[in-house]
Amino acid sequence: MCGITGYIDLNSSIEKRYIFKMLSSIKHRGPDDTGTYFDKHIALGIQRLSIIDLKGGHQPISNENRDIWVVFNGEIYNYIELRKKLIKKHTFATNTDTEVLVHLYEEHGEDFVRYLNGMFAFALWDKKKQQLILGRDFVGVKPLYFYQKGSRLVFGSELKTILKFPGIKRSINTKALELYSFLGYIPQPHSIFENIYKLPAGEILIFSKAGLRTKKFWDITNVTADKENSLDNLLKNSVKLQSRSDVPVGVFLSGGIDSTLMTYYLSQTVNRQVKTFSISFSEKSFDESKYFNQVGSLLNTEHYSTNFNVDDVLNLFPKITQQLDEPLADPSLFPTFKVSALASRYAKVVLSGDGGDELFAGYPTYSAHTAANLLKFIPPAVFEPLIRMLKKTPISYNNFPLTERLILFLSDFSLPLVNRHFLWMSIDKTRRSISNFNFENNEWLNSLSIELSKMSVDSKVKPQIIDFLTYLIDDLLVKVDRASMYNSLEVRVPFLDPQIVNFAFSKNRKHYSFFETKTMLRKLLKDKFPNFIVNRGKKGFGIPISAWIQDPLKDLVGDYLNNPDLYNYFNKKEVLGSFKMHVNKKANFGRRLWMLVIFSSWLENWK
């Protein structure tokens, strides 16, 4: 795991000095080693976290003729199998997975990425062709940003590396900001700044004197599953493949179905006691300690846990927001940071259960869509008296409050699938505008709706695909990447193995019913764990941000809402009105207010 950055100017000689400031800004991603490569028109840089071939894996790495160079962030899990084939024709100078890239490119050209099973972002320079190729793994586990103008292109693992390059303006992308105000994250290919983009997952970018072009190497509409493989075998093989490392591998354990399966398969794979890492909460509706303690005990793990409380938010706030170069309003970033800090004391690599909810239908939202389809012939007005009655009940700040969920369902069930799904999943479900976001006529949402309408998949699967293409890639994976990398920790995601993704989405498999989520995963657990674990409901990894804004975080929130720059972008009357209603327990605007606080702090640090 590493951080990469660089720049190219095909019409002018580059200056070497910029690369060092760019690398310094992402040293946290790879504190073990620094490497650079320079040619007349290009500079490549790498900050390395040593995982495979600890002594011999210095980057950048070249081919035998030293005319192809690469810097690489991530892991190629099938590198041993690829190496066995390539070594018949190529001489390897290292034992790293990185070197596979240059030789695979020699064999297959731009199509070499189709052979890779891994999480990755890379920059490959072909000196003969004077061509730079950037690539990002098919799910987007690893980030990659770029800026291009004329003959110049600048790239980096984090946005901050590009900002270190001279002459790049920091103009806020208002379309991206509107999406952030609604979703709490900024979806690809947008970034918070104009003219800086995220390379979409599953794409390569080719830059040469002929110009810039992109090319997809994976698409969710083209999934095909191996008929011979069971889900049990696929998960077992994925964990085995992703536990390849020259350092010990641990697991983030919440006690939920996904992380429990990761811990089980890893304990079956390695010949040692597995290290597991967890976060507990004093607030009962957020705490999962009874589950992760039970799983840890049953599997005899070497378990480490730590409690998360409101003081952690206050203590971590400056540390996280000073690094967070693009606003991300997911409050669980903070406990993810803390559990990553804990894990980094005992391990360099951990497995995560991310992806299980999207692939195998773990969110209660999916069952709500089933109910909505059953009620679609009933006029929404029938439920208006019930909605008015529910709105008179006391405001709850618990995790997934039932009354709030029921109001949302009854208010939106008659909307088209994409619209209601985003309203249910959004950060701000009130539709009371505090920015210029127009939900009914948003270009990004409309284009996503069109893309989904072209997919020949069952309507039950579409909500999972929406979450896979948006929430997973641009919120959950971003959160884990930043929280872990700020602590120099590598996180791997076995659920996002290509074969498992293909299995989950092929043949319109049904992973949930009206009464049960994650049907297939629960079935795998039944002969391995007690019903206490198998039948547990979805808890979600969050923090009681709404309750904490009532008092212990009230001053912090108030201070950031007093930032005058905030109101260049948001409606001041609506913002302050939301804050007043929230602290007076007239409404639950916790996620909305946290989104504003994160953006306000971002303005202070990065604008």
C-alpha cells in the first residue's frame, strides 16, 4: 500500500523539485520508503508502505530495458500466478507484485489490466511511445485524482498532491458541492474542485501527444459467474488470496455477518491466532460489543478493542480535518480512524467486510423497496393522516429510529425507484433546500437513472447496483482508505474479489426477501455460529452524532456554523434554523448539520 503522484508535460521539460512537496503531502500513505523517477517530460513519485518483498520492493520499478516504469498503490493478489507465466519470457529483478505490471504490459499492452485481481491505482510510463497510463481497480478501492490542461497532466492518490503543483486554481465545483449537500460525499468522476477529477473505477486513462482518452476494462453490466464455484469456496479462496503478505494480517471485527465471515475464513487459512480489532460505544443502540466479543471468543482470536466517545470526536477533529482534502460527511470516519490507529499498533494489514451489504443485500432499504412495490397501487394520500400522527411523536436520536424510517417510507414509496432510493439513503431527507440542489432535475442523478434503465436486471437488484456504484465506492471505500492510510495501515476487502462480485450480480440472484436480508450469507453462517450471530439485524457502523450535537458537540457545531464563508454556498436562514430546531429537539438534523460542519472546516483548511 502506497501513495503515488506525478506530473507530465509533453511539450516542455519538467522541473524535478515539485515532486518532493507532492510526496511530502502523502507521506502518511507510505512512511517506509520514498522513490522517484525522472525523464525529460515526466516525474513519478511513490511513498511506500512495505507489505510484499520488504527489502527488494523499492519503487519506481522498470522492465529489463528500463523503458517502461511504474509507480503503484495497492496489491495484486494474483501476482504469483501471473509471475509464473511471465517469468518464462521476462527477467524479474524483485519478488514484488508491482513488477508484474511492467512485464504484463509488455505482453498485452493496454489490455494488461484485465488480467489483474487486486485493489490498485498506478501510473505507467512507456518511454518509447511517450505515453502515460493511469489505472484504477474495477471497484475503486484505491483512489486516483488527475488534472489535465493542454500538454500537462498532474495526478495523485489524494487531491492534496495535485494542489501542491503550481498554477492549479482552487475553484469550488458547485455541482459537486450540491451533490455533497445531498449525499454527504462527492461521487466520481467529480471532485470538490473544478478541473480536478477522480479516475472512475474500472478505467484506465491514456495520455500522449495524441491527447487524453479513457477506456473501461470492467463494467457491472457484463458480469458472468463461474457455475462450478459455490459462494463458500469463493469467499474461502478470496480470503486466502488476500491474506498473501510478508507481514501478519488481521481483521476489523464488528460482530456483523460480513466481518464474522472474514474472521472465520482467515482463521481457517492461517496457521496462527488471528488478530481482530473492534470499536465499542457506551450508547446501546450503536454498540456491537456483545457480538464481536462472542465471535472473538468462538474463534479464539487475539482481540483488541477500544471505546469511542464524544471526546474522541473533539480530539480527532483537527487531526482528521486538516488531512481531509475533500469533504466527507460520514461521521463513522472518526471511529474508523480510531480503530485503524489501534490496529496499526499490532498489524500492517487488516481485512474488512466492506462490500457485503451491497453485494448480498444487507441494508433494510432493499426490503423497503419490496414493500413499496406491493403498495404502488395505493394512493399516497391514504397514508397522510398516519404520517401526520407519526410526526407528532418525540424525536429519537437512536441508531435507525423506527418512526423516522416509517415516515420516510410512507412519504416516498410511490416515487420512481431511483428517486426514492436516494431519498432514503441521502444525508438530508427533508428536501428543504439549504443549497441549490434540485433533486428532481439533477444531471448526475438523471444520467445514473438512464444508465440503470439500460440494464437488463431485475428491479430487486437495482438498489444494490445503485449502492455499489455510488455509496460503496465514493463513501465507504473513501472513508476506509483515508482513515487507514492516515494511520499507515493497509485494508483489504475480500468481498470485492471480481469473482464474488460476478457471483452476486449474475443471473439476477435474490439475496433478500421481505423478511430477511443477506439470505445466502446467513446460510453460510448457520453451521458455523449460534443463532445469536446468524439472525442478528443490521446495526450499521455509526456514531450518535445527532444526540451529541444536542450538548457535548453543540459549541463545536455552533462555531463552524458561524463561519461567514459557509454562506457563500448555503442558505444561512435555513442552516441556522435547522441548528435551532435540532438543539431544541424539534427535529433531527444531525447528519445535515455534520455535513455543514465538515464543509465549513474544509473551507478553513483547504479553500
